[in-house]
Amino acid sequence: MSERLVVIGGDAAGMSAASQARRLKAPEELEIVAFERGSFTSFSACGIPYWVGGEVSERDDLIARTPEEHRARAIDLRMRTEVTEIDPARRRVRSRDLASGAEEWTAYDKLVIATGARPLRPPLPGIDAPGVHGVQTLGDGQALLDRLGATEGRRAVVIGAGYIGVEMAEALLHRGYEVTVVNRGEQPMSTLDPDMGRLVNDAMSGMGITMVNDAEVTKILTGEDGAVRAVATEDAEYPADVVVLGIGVRPETELARAAGLPLGEHGGLLTDLSMRVRGPVADGAVWAGGDCVEVLDLVSGQQRHIALGTHANKHGQVIGSNVGDGYATFPGVVGTAVSKVCDLEIARTGLREKDARAVGLRYETVTIESTSRAGYYPGAALMTVKMLAERRTGRLLGTQIVGREGAAKRVDVAAVALTARMTVEQMTALDLGYAPPFSPVWDPVLVAARKAVAAVRRTGG
Ligand SMILES: Cc1cc2nc3c(=O)[nH]c(=O)nc-3n(C[C@H](O)[C@H](O)[C@H](O)COP(=O)(O)OP(=O)(O)OC[C@H]3O[C@@H](n4cnc5c(N)ncnc54)[C@H](O)[C@@H]3O)c2cc1C
């Protein structure tokens, strides 16, 4: 007898799950119905900064698969249709067609919740004024581009200095704007330790971006036309013709909460390793993945909420395999993330110092400077690598890298080492590739590992 899979959310996690389930199960065995309240499916929000900045010229280049392409693969995709209630006891969801307002119930045998995350939008005076933009969806990106096209002024304020904030600062710089970044933290990129964040801060200042740290936005000021004219903090006002919000996200789990499904302390759904939602209410029939779930941090052993497309796609793949009667697991993350501002590359994996302290780990840190290529080879650029190792065992705990070309993806070596729970001593023996155009004879990650070995030995590790 045919089963029905219902998917809520038509982007990375949801449609990866639906597509993988379809690969494993024919339409006669598994009917797939997917609900998406927006106007796009399977799009890359990650590409929005590069579309706004002009490196990517066409919006549609960011769409991996259109609704028609999904439908051609026997996925009954209902666009502009919002799921308004999950009824786990009767295994059904209620949806509303956003155009007609018509509501209906759809029964499921298996349910996937992939509702993503909601961008934070503090209730500041003026936050809804024309000219204040989020960048979560392609619609948001288009609205921002329209605003940039419609205003003569060339002053932009970005609120928030996480990776989305710094990427948007670059995009606006490329568009010829004078850019100010207003940031609550001591340094940009709070996913780094402050000493590494300071390198990012100084580099961004060097690019002509005005960095305002330790500043809380109190209101958005508007002009006579009602549109944004400045961003106010407690101490100053920053003139703005356009404002971009990049202040983080929260898991979109209101539906799940209302249905009584289990949420963790960060507000994300709790799943097991197969991405099946835990607990009696889900009754083994509900899976969840992407930005709406919490994940296990394999280094600290803590649950975390990390909103990244790389995880969402993997979750979708795992869910699709499991609902398609295969078997797959998502064991957890080590916290790897990369981004860039102009030619400055920023990477991190594992624990920051404050994360290590929070879980009671004693650690050593080392920071080294090295180059991306052999020092004598043209184009060799400086990079700074910071490494944390556990004091007693020498286990690698985290790595952060700030540098120019070739810096960011070096963090992947550390991500593998963290996953394998390697010590920094074991890392020094890693057989990494070397030729002058690619690295010095000792790769910067290995130089940091050697120095970390010495630090751990010195303190009796
Ligand atoms: C500007 C920007 C840059 C980024 N850059 C990177 C990057 O470089 N690297 C990286 O790894 N990640 C990046 N990300 C994060 C990445 O885009 C997200 O982690 C990823 O999209 C999450 O996928 P998801 O499927 O979980 O959620 P989403 O992509 O948010 O999709 C959830 C979908 O569910 C729909 N939905 C929600 N509730 C309902 C409902 N009740 N009924 C019907 N539909 C519903 C929403 O409309 C949405 O389309 C970036 C994000 C942004 C905004």
C-alpha cells in the first residue's frame, strides 16, 4: 500500500529530503506532498550577498531546482501554501492557500519539518520603515536591489557583524556605498575569539568600512518621506539611505511547539541521529532538519543551534534516506564555518576559548603567522592561525584562521582532525600536500599544531 510523506518547507532541508526519498521510492510506493509558503524552492540564500554585490548577475542562478522541476519528479509541491497546524495524534497537517485563503487537512504517514529559521527583527522604532531590509529570501534580495536602484544616496548601514553582516558590508561596498557596520559585540564575527575578531575589524576598517563596535541600536530614524534616514545608537546617529539587518536567526518552530513536539534550550527541535524527532508525541513518524533543529556539538558534547545550509542539505539527505526506508545518520557537527569580506577570508571550527571554559575544559592556545604559499613564491599572503588544544590530553579543541587567498578552506584540515578527535601531536604528522604555489613546506595549520604541541608539553600534557 502506498504511504504519504508530507514535507513542511520547500528549501534546502525539505526538498533535499523529498528528493532523496523520491530517489529511493517510486511514486506508487510513496506519495510526496510538500508545502512552501514562499514563492521559491531550493534556492541558495548563501548566494544572496554575491547577487546583491553584483558578482552573480541573475537571481535565477541561485535557484537549484524550480517548483516545476520538483513536480516533474513526482513531488506534489504546493507553493504559496502555509502549514498552520500539525496534529500529530491524527497524523495530519492543516494548510492554507495564501492566495485563496482556502484551508484543508492533509494526512501523513511520515512528516518532515523543515521550516528553517526566522531572522531576528527587534521591535525598534522605525524598523519597518522603507529602506530597512532583511536578506533571508530571494524576495528580500530583490527588494534590497530595488531600493539600491531607487535611491540616489550612497550611505548604507549594516546592523550586525556576524557572517551575514560582513558579507553584506562587502556587497554594499561593491555597489559603491559608504558602509557603516554597527555591532553590539566588542569585535565583528563573535564566532571567533576577540583577538581574531580584531584582525577582521582592522581589515574591514582598512577597506574603508566604518566599524562601530560595542554599540546598541536604539532606533531607526526616518525622514519626511517616511523612509529611513539614519540609525541611532545610544551615543550617535549614522546617516543611512539603506539599512541591512544581519542580527541572527531563531529556529522557526512555533508549529512544532504548538503541536507539543520537543524543543531544546535554543528553541530548536530535538532529534535522534537519524533526524527523527524524539518523544512520544512525534510517535516515530516525524523527522526534522535544517535551521529548525538543534545539533550535537561533537567537541563540547552540548546541543547547539547553528543555522547553516551545509547542515541543512546533509540533514535533508539523511532524512530522505530514512523515510525512503534506507539508513543514514547525522552524528553532529564540529562547528565549521567560513566566510569572507572582500579579499579577507575568515574561518573557524571547534571551540572558542569561552566555549572551552564553559564546559570546564583546560586548554592552551597558540597563534602563528604564516603564508599561503612558499614565502618566495609570487602571491604568498599572510595568514594568522589560532589553535586551542586540551591541556592534559593535547586533543585539538578548535582552530580559527584569518587571512587572504587560500586561508579559509585550510580550516577543513582542522575540522577533520576534530572529527577524528586527533591530538595536535597527531596532526603534525598529517601528510598534507606541498608545492611552493600552494603552501610553505610546513602548512600553516601544521605550524600551529607544532606550536600547540610545545605549549601542551610545557604545561605537562
Ligand atoms: C544571506 C545569507 C547567507 C548565507 N550564507 C551561508 C553560507 O555561506 N554557508 C552556509 O552554510 N549557510 C549560509 N546561509 C544559511 C543557509 O541559507 C540556511 O542555513 C539554509 O537555507 C537552511 O535551510 P532550511 O531548509 O533549514 O531552511 P530555509 O532555507 O529557511 O527554508 C525553510 C522554508 O520553509 C518555509 N516555511 C517555513 N514555515 C512554513 C510553513 N509553516 N508552511 C510552509 N512553508 C514554511 C519557508 O518559507 C522556507 O522557504 C546563509 C543564509 C543567508 C540568509
